Amino acid sequence: MFNLLPEKYKKRLENEYNIRLAIVVFVLIFLITLISVAFLTPSYLLSKTKETEVENRLATIKNQAPDQTSVELNAVLLQTKKELSVLAPTSNISFLESIKKILARKIPNITIIGLTIIENGSIWKTSISGVASNRDTLISFKKSLESEQSFSGVDLPISDLARNKDIPFTITVSGALKNNEK
């Protein structure tokens, strides 16, 4: 290819191109910075407002009588303790053992869908819901549960035996808490 421009002009054009490229890059960086500052300004103002609010609340709390603050704090702590006590177990019984015993007594062709454990004072009840393949399998499962000595009662509603196949059932197993479990 022909070089129509002398070397001196080529260098000048290359310098001019580099200067223009640098100017475009700096302008883009400036615009990006300007846009980011514009978008971050509301967040900054909000955080400053929150900081001022917290400082005012702190000053208010410091100016209050210490007895009033401690009384309010104790009331809040007692309320929180009461709310948390609802979540705490009411006894130290291991319901895991009763579930293990129920699952150990499960026979083939019984599908257990759900277990619900309810504690009422010194008595607990477990509702077992599921599907049995046939009536004989369901009766065998009930007898298997009745043979467990830690269960005081096993209740299978007669209405659950109305169908012959694919029987949805709910068996209620109950037992008494032992003295050391209470």
C-alpha cells in the first residue's frame, strides 16, 4: 500500500487520535461518576437522617432517669421471655422415641404420609395418617402398634375400613408420660 502522508504527519495524527481517545475516556469516567453520585445521594441523605434520629434517641435515653429505663427494659425482657416460653418444649420427653417405635412397627404396603404429636398434660397422642394397600394390611399394622407396650391405646376408626384397596387412614396412638419424663 502507498504511504501518501509523510512520517511527521502520521505521528501528529496518531498523537491527535490518542488525545481525542483520552478525552472520550475521561468524559465517560466523569459521566459515570456523576451518575453514580446522583443515584447514591438519596441513600446518603437517608442514612444521615437515620444517624441523626438514632443520636437523638440515644440522647433522650441518656437523659431519662435510669430507673425508668431499667423498668421498661425489664418489662420488655419479661414479655420476650413469655413469648419465647411458648416455643420451648413443655416437657423433656423425647417424642423421637415414639416416632421410632411407630416406624419400626410399620409393615410393607403401608405408606405413612404424616405424623402429628399432641401433648396434653401427662398424656400424649400421635395421629398417623397414610394409605394402606388393602384392609388386611391396615388391620395388621393396627395390631402391630397394639403390641407395643409403651402405647396405652391405638384407635383406628371403623370408617377407615370401608374400602378394600388403597385405603386412606388415620390411626391415633396414645400413651402416658412416665414420671421421669414429666
